[in-house]
Amino acid sequence: MKKNNVPEVRFDGFTEDWKQSKVGEFYFFKNGLNKGKEFFGSGTPIVNFTDVFHNRDICFSKLKGRVQLNENEIKNYEVKKGDIFFTRTSETIEEIGYPSVMTDQPSDTVFSGFVLRGRAINEDPLEINFKRYVFFTEKFREEMKKKSSMTTRALTSGTAIKEMEFCYPKSKEEQERIGNFLKYLDNTIALHQQELTTLQKTKQGFLQKMFPKEGESVPQVRFPGFVGEWEELKLNTVFKDFIVPMRDKPKEFSGSIPWTRIEDIEGRFINGTTSGQYVSEETINSMNLKIIPKGSLIVSASATFGVVAIVNNNLITNQTFIGLVPNTNYNIDYLYAFFKSPNIQRKMKRESAGSTIFYISRKQFENMIGNFPVLEEQEIIGSFFKQLDDIISLHQRELEVLKETKKAFLQKMFV
């Protein structure tokens, strides 16, 4: 069992109890700069709300905001290395008071009125990387939410934050070990995120180049051995059935046929229901519905734009989707990539134009035109994008594991 003021997970060699203090014992606070819109866009670097909200550390070189100020204003709202900032306001209480630390030495830099600056009164008791995390622990976040006010927006203040309590080891060496370890995790997460973003952009590039542009009949990039124009076809010759889903939610859920929603899509596939809601065949018959069979596609017909998934089990869906049952001489992985291609996404958007919300009717789907190669080329293209999606999914899972690992250490390495 964790003792008072001792974290559950600790580096070897450290045994002393952590100290509990109020923030105001060590830090004083100042509200930031407020200027008219006409002063922004050039001039002095400024720490803005988004710099603090999205990052636990702030680097001078990455600041994009600029504001025109005189020397007195720059001096009055100066930013120094080691300053800690908290977001002052938020739409929800859950997101109030996000912290961030200036980790390098800025030059002639100020901070926005939407954030609060905390600065050490005398000697700072916290090592700079440790400071990045101690005010973002679950315990401190709960205190932040309890001691902040909420009317039309959530609001905190330097006065409120000074009364909040935090725990820390007096040993700067222990602080440094903890801070550096969590910074390493953050850097690893950032690297995986960058790799994932690169893969996603690569996929979009291939979707752009491996399907013909509008008005053309061959793609820009093609696998070796394939020549000739792709055939232009209406979708009613590619798919043998277009299944319009139920308009209303079933009045009762009992049976064996999954009733699915957009939340049930897992990557490329929709396997069934995660909500545990099933419909009987009697209900389906009484409502004159059709089951969307395994091996079909569902494509968004309303609400969220551009969503598509391969159906892995017989199911029915809500009104968000329409079911498309392909003919036997078309490859399902190719068809999935086809609906993800920019050309078809744009066509779907055009078809929905004029509606108050995104909506495409069955007839519009049937008459939509696309380009299709021979089955062998479809299979190679489909397999290529499936492998790319599998790699992207693997990176997404690894990224989630890293984020959960960091979350667990934040809980167990702090009091």
C-alpha cells in the first residue's frame, strides 16, 4: 500500500517522504497582456493560449504569435526560463488550468491575457522537467477543477492556484530523474506520432495518384504490367444492391442481428455492435428492412462525411449509412480504397450540395460514376492499400500503448 507522501513507483536510492506545499509558498502570479487585434501579427514574440494548452513545455523557437509593444510593456509582461503558465479560461471545467513551462531562455517575449504566469518568489524548488508534469498529475488536475469557477465559461486565477497543494521530492536529483524519464516518453510519443502522420500523408498521396483524376481514365501511378484505360461505370453496374437503412431506432432490442452505428467501426471494418444491441428477424421483417450481408460496404449517406467500412458480419445500420453489395467481379479492398479516394470524396460532397445537412440518396449513389480497372489490377491495388492500412493501424496501437504507459507513470510516480 502506498504510504502518505510517497509515490507508488520510485527510482532506486530515494526513500525520503515527499513534501506537500501550497503553490503560493514558492510562486507568485501575474495576469497576461491584453491588446487590440490591430496590434497582433508582427513584432514581439508572445506566449498564447494554444502554446500552453497543447504543450507541457514551451520552446522560444516554436512561438508563432507576435504583437507590437513598447519597451515598458515588454518589461512588464516578460517571460523567463522556468516560468510556468496556466490557461486562465476554458469552455469546460475539465480543461481549465492546463500548465506549461518555458524550458529555454526566450528573448524579449511576453505572454497573453488568456494565460497566467507563475514565477518563483526566491529559489525555485522544482527542477524544470519535473515542473512540466507535477501540475498535470491527476491529483493536481482534480484540485484545479474543484477550486476553479464555472459560469458560462470555466475560470481560474492566480489567487486560486496559490491555494492549491502539490507534492514534490526535496531532492533535485530525484526530480531530475522523474522529469527526464517522462520527457523521454514524451519524445518517444512525439516520434511515433510523426511517423504515423507521415504514413497517413503517404496514404493520401497514393489515393490521389493511384486513382484517375476527374475527366481522366488512367491513374498517375500504376503497378507494372497494367496498361489501357480504366472503364467508366455507374455504380449500379458495380453493386447489385443498395440497402437503405432504417429511419427510426428499433423500439426494442432482442435477437441476433447486430444494430450498428458509426461508433462500431474499427479501422477498415465494422464487425458488429459494441453497444450490445441486436434486432430480431421478426422486427426486421415487420419494418420491411434488409440485412446488409457480410462482404458488403457501408458508406456514409448522411451526417459524418466520407466514412466507409467493410462489413464482416451480417448486420443492419442506423440512418447514417447505406449498404452497398458488390457484384462478384469486383474486389472489396479495391472498392474500400475507391470510396476513400479524393476524386470520389469530392463527388460525394457535390452530390450532397444543397442539403441542409450532408445527405446522398440511394438514386444518387446508383448514378454516381467511377473508373474501374480489370479485376487483377483491382486486387493488387486493394492489397496495397490494405497493407498500408494495417501498418497505420499498428502504429496507432503502438501510439495508444505509449500514451497509456505515460498516463500510468504519471499516476504512480507522483503523490
